[in-house]
Amino acid sequence: MILTSLKAAGLRRFKEDSMAEDLVNRPNHYNINWKGEQAIETYTYIRSWKMDYPESNIIKYVTRHPYKGQSLKDLKKAQWYLNKLIEEVEKAADDKN
């Protein structure tokens, strides 16, 4: 009886662990939308548009900001990348003229 209980507890633990959030490869804020439903991963979206580093970080921080517990910090990071991107575009326009 004790052995059966230990096996059952071990199996239950295995099921819980296998269903637990994978914080390294697939954290919930990577692929769960605001409705709590499965969504396209930000990485997949970024790659599909062939975005460069600044654009990808803007999308990443804006998309995930409500889910990581540091919303304002992530929005400010997105703003920083957006400001840098604007500077680059303005400089490229100036260089053409």
C-alpha cells in the first residue's frame, strides 16, 4: 500500500512537472495572448517579417509588456529602441540630401 501510494505520488509529480511552464524555452508571456489563449510566438512573427534588431525589440517589448510583471519598464525599453530607430532613419534621410 505504501509503495503504491509512493508510485502514485511520483506519477502525479511527473505529470505536474511535465505540464509546468517551461521558463526557458516557452514561457507563457511568449505564446499566450491577452485572452489567455495560444498565440503566435513573438519570435515567429518577427522572423516572418525579417525584422532587424531594433524593430524586433520594439515588437517584443510592446507585445509582452503586460505579462512579465514589469510593464512600464518594458514599454520604456521599447521606447528606447524606437527612439534609436527614428534617429537612424532621420540620419539616413539626411545623408541622402
